Amino acid sequence: MFKLILVFLTLFGFSSKAQNVQLPQSFKICSKSSPNLAECVKNSVEYLRPSLRTGDLGNGIRIVPLEPLKIDDIFLERGSGFFFNLYNIKAYNIHNFKIEKIRVTLEPNVVADLLIKIKNVDCSGDYKINLLLGIVNLQGHGKIEGKIDEIKARLKIETVPLYRDGVEYKNVTKVPAIVKIDKLVLKIHDLFKDKVLNDVGERLVNQNLDMFLPEIEKSVSNSLSKIGLQASSGVFGRIPFKLLLP
Ligand SMILES: *[C@@H]1O[C@H](CO)[C@@H](O)[C@H](O)[C@H]1NC(C)=O
């Protein structure tokens, strides 16, 4: 009898608790049994885009805003004669991502595999440079801007079930990301006092940027992976799974 009451209380308890959470208007609901689940989730995520930008999903649910995206510090080094450090870098226009491909797996765990494209990403921040040219040691620091034509990223949102008060949520365990950058152009301010010299230096850096691209991509990958984990945890960890995907 006691057990029965306990079961009843628990059932009643969690059903009322789960109903307390109202799904914000920013969510378009997909059914687990939808014949084209991937397409539906894709539309849902794209519909959520304006809210992802600000982090305000509505109904008091706030997650980390997608914009500006803080990029991990970048250290570019070649031998002892070249040191280029980019820091306080922020990227804009990330919310204009397009989902090119998506695959949603429900079993054994919910995993979303996404291929996204982001066009016209603007970055800005600070740089420090240390260049040894012959016997001349050039040091400089200042503001830097970057323009990226296109970022291609593959993100995988991996989850495991998480129960709180008998209600199933999803814990996002990791969001590995692989980023490819298509064409990056840097604008370097205050490298040299002289404008002509500054333009020459800027051109030199841009002409040799390709060899540093893998390091820059790695940093952007880490940053996207972090924001992806925080943002998706904010959704999956707070809204019962059966509301998100009934
Ligand atoms: C949930 O995932 C995070 C990583 O996002 C991890 O640190 C944590 O231990 C996980 N918790 C549970 C209960 O699985």
C-alpha cells in the first residue's frame, strides 16, 4: 500500500512538474515518429535562430548567446623569429548559419550530426606580433579585424539521458566540432606607424596566412564546440525531452 502511494505521488509529482515547463514559442515541435525527423529538426533549429543569437528562448529560458562568439586565443609561431598572438577575438554573424545536412539518431542515445555553413563572418580583437627580420626585432600590438568568406563546420551533439524528479532530460556530454575556413583576410591596425609600411606588413601576413589556417581552424573549432555544448545543454538540460521531441 505504502509503495502504491509512493508510486502515485511520484507519478503525480513529476507529471505536474513536467507540465510546469511551458515550451517557448520559439520552438517548433517535431514528433519522434515524424517520417522526416531530420528535416523537421533542421527547420526547428533554423526557426530557433533569432533566439539563439540573443540566448533568450522565451518563457524565462535563457541560454548562452551565440553572438558574439568568443574565439580561443590563437598563438602562431614559426621558429624563434615569428610570433603572432591573436586574443580577445570575437566573431559576428554566426547566427546566420545554414544547416546543409543533419542526421538525427535516437537509439541508443540521442545524437544530432550537423553540417553547417556560415557565410561572411566578421572578427575583431587584439594582436601582438614579434618578428625577427635579419637583426631587426619588430614588435607591435594593436587591433585586428578579420573577414571570413565562409566557415564550414561539422558538429555532433551527443547526449545521454538525465533524470531529475523522474523526468527525463538529456545531458549533452560533448559537441565535437571540425571547422574549415574558406578565405580569411586580416586587417592589421598599428603594425607600423607608417601607412605604407603597415600595408606592406599586412599584405605579407595575408599572403602567408594559408600556412596558419589549420591552427586558426583548430581554435575556431574549439570555440564552436564550447558554445555548442553550452547552448545545447541549456536547452536539453532544462526542457523535458518529451516536450522537445514528443
Ligand atoms: C553531463 O555532461 C557533462 C558534460 O557536458 C559532464 O561533465 C557531466 O558529468 C554529465 N553529467 C551526467 C549526470 O551525465
